[in-house]
Amino acid sequence: MDSSAPALSADQASAWDRIAEVLGESGIDLVEGFAAAREDDDSRVLAVTGKAGSGKTLLLAQLVQALRGAGLDLVSGDYERKRRDRRTLAVLAPTNKAASVLRTRGVPATTIHRILYTPVYDPEYEKLAEWLAGDRDRPTTVEGLTDEAMDRAKRVFDETGSVPGALAAAGLRGSDFITGWKRRDSPLDIGFVDESSMLDDKQYEDLKEIFPTLVLFGDPAQLAPVNQSGRMVFDRFAGDDHLHLDRVHRQEADSPILDLAHALGDPALDFQDFERMVEDAAARDDRVEVAARVDSDLMARSPVLVWRNATRIRLIRAFRQAHGADDTQLLPGEPLICDGLELPLKHRKRRIDLEARGLIKGAQVVYLGPGRKPGFSKLHVVGAPEPEISVSSIVKIEHPEEEEPFLPFAARMGAAFLHGAAVTTHKAQGSQWDAVQVFAPDLYAASRAGRMEAGQQLWKRLAYVAITRAVTRLIWVRRYALAMPRRPLDTSDLRAEPAPLTLSQEETE
């Protein structure tokens, strides 16, 4: 292992050395800590895989630190310094929630969409952004900003490194300084992609066009994208290009959650034996709980993870009834999942804008209340740097045994949403919550179905993904029952950062 590398396990050190070798081919020396100009655009792609707890995130974080120490500029997706002589690094995740998980661990990350599409700044405020980033002298005047506001923006930028955050602190809204979004037309440099088990072939090809050097970090035990036939993008790599980490790292204390997840790798383990393991873990450690019913309060921020769509719909129905919600309205605090954008081609610019703000399929949001115009909703986008938006909405409330959902909000076009109090395990990939409820009757049904995926019993893959969504507490729910809520739905726990309407009323007509 290179002398510059941190203290790592043997397999992590081997992966570090191989990645350092590939980076060295492009002019980056991790031993000496410097980066020369890139002399070629040859494609270099590596995959680093390992199950939960194997140290992928630790390795990624240490590599990011070393690359920044070598002088690489970090591309955030918010604003880029125009320095042609500097090498760049971007840390990406498929969703805002996955990116926010990395950020909470000290790894500056953004979404793939925020790299594929870049913001266009108003020239008046671009000079302010350039000053904040250290690329020009302080502007003498900026329209609409006092010297005090500019000083405040500088203080916030020095603390956070975020240009949009600094401009917001100065009293500007996104619509003041961002005039639109455009597809990136120039390549970047080094790209690290976390949760790459979620990538499909199209996203992978898009990333290869942008990044000459690409390192994919992923978990081979998770579920492949639904359109990939059980295959993940990193399955195509072999030999020195596919670096596998064994389980050698854990959380600060031994984790019963990870113990259960890794026990699922035993091909002889059946569902009944595994459930007994969950019960034994719960008896020894309060981080694992066996519950007789679903906690409806927890569902407001941490969805119940299920396999079957019918189960998801029934649990959502029970959650809404327990909170006294009817089919004519949503209550502030109800969770939603973005089901895509229903916009015609002529509104492609607005689609890019919404996706860049975090409203991609599978994004988790919380309903804050109705917008100021009919058909609009105020929403909190979970994990987004600027989470509060108002958008033209199509909200679908599904009912058991009914083909057509009820639409409490039905704008003619805009962002479509399903309820998010319960989600399928597939859609939960890339997300983590402090406490997670896993709906065991669905896993039992999957075990009885006898289905296989990529050579493993499907129920084990489902259980593995569901269990590893929990950070500190796993709740194993054994029965079809829902506990009554102990408190009403609320939004006071959400950080509110006002942002502009992202789809005007005129554009919906």
C-alpha cells in the first residue's frame, strides 16, 4: 500500500493501490499529493464492490480527501469555477437521499442529475459567485444587494462552500440568479459513483461520456434495477478492474443489524430460521425489535418496507385512515414519493429544472400544504440542499382492489406523486433511515413463492436490502396490524428554505 494511504484493511489497501495506479495513469500522484494536467481522454473505469459494512464509504471518503489534498477542485453541481488548469472530482449518487447519506458522513456529494445538467447563472450574479469562489475581486455593486448582504454571503460561503447557500443568505432566491439549466456539453475529469447497483445501462453510458476516469462503488447483494434483468452495471468488470471488499469494518460498536444482513448469505438458511435469528437478536440488543404491528407515527418519516404492491397500498390506506385523512385532501406532513414528471416535450426546460431540484422518479418528499395557485403543492424534498419548493402536482391516492387512484390534486401536468408511508424495497434502495420497519409477512410470501434473482433466493435479497436501510434500529413487523398514532402529523421537524415556484401557472395552460 502507498505510504500516503490511511490505515486500511488488506482488501481496502489493495483497492486503494489499484485506484491510485489508475489515477496515476491520468496524471494524479496520491503519494506525492499533486495532479498534473490530464494528457489524454482514455476511458478508465473501475468497480469497487462489497456488502454492507465492508468499508466502501470509508475508502471513498479517504480517496476524496487524498484527491482534494492533491489539488483537485470539487464539482458540486451548483456552481463551477472556470479553471481550465485545475483537475476536478465529482462524487455522485443516483438520488438526493443517497447523496445526503454521503454528506452526513462527511463526503461532499451531489446527484447524477445535478452533474448531467448544470445551472445557468445570470451574469449580474455570476460575478458575485466568482468573487465568492475566489476567482475575481469583490464587485463594487451588485443589483439588489447591500454591502452587508454581500458580507453575509461571504461568511456563509466560507463556512459551507455553497454558492447557492451563500446567495440565499444574502436574500436572493434561486430564480434571481439561476436563469435555467442546460445539458452539460463539456467533459469533467474524475467521477466517484456511490450506490452504483442502482445504475442502469443508459445512466452508465451518460457518465462515461462525462468522466474519462470513473470509479463505481456498489453492493452486489442489493436488487438490480427492474429493467436490467437482475444484472448490475459493475457485473461486466473482472480481474483488476473489479475490486471486491470483504466484511472487515462495522459501525462503532458491533452491529446486530449487519450481523443479520450478512447471515442471509448462507444458502442453507430458510425463512423460519432467519426469523428466529431476528428474535434472538432482539432479545440481546435493543437495536433490533420484533413488533406485533406497524408503528404509524414512524411511517410519516420512515416508510414501511414491503415486497408486494398490494401490501403497500393497504398499509397506506390504513395509515391515512388512522390519521383521519379523507380522499379529498392531503394533510401537512404526509409523505409522498415522486412517480415521475408528466410534462410535454415543449416543457423540456422545466423538466430539467425540476429534476435538478431533486424531483426525479423515486424522490421522497413531504407535503407541506397547498400552493398559492390551484393544483400546486408546497413540498419538502428530502435530502435536497434547497428542499422547499412549490410545484404543479398530480397526487395519486391508491385504493385496494381499485385500478384507478383517486386524485386529490390533479393539475393537467406537472410532478406526479404516490403516497410514501409504505414503499417497495426496490424503491428504498439508496436510502437510509435511523429506524426502519420491515414487513415480515411479505418476506415470508416471497420465500413461499420460491423465486430466484441472480442465483439467490429473492426473499433473501429483499431482506438484505430492507435490513441495511436501517442505520441504528431495525423493527421486524410480524403481523398485518397498525398501531394508532400517538401524535398528529406535523411539519415542524423539517428545515424550511423558501424556493421559487418551479412551474408557473401560465405554463400549465
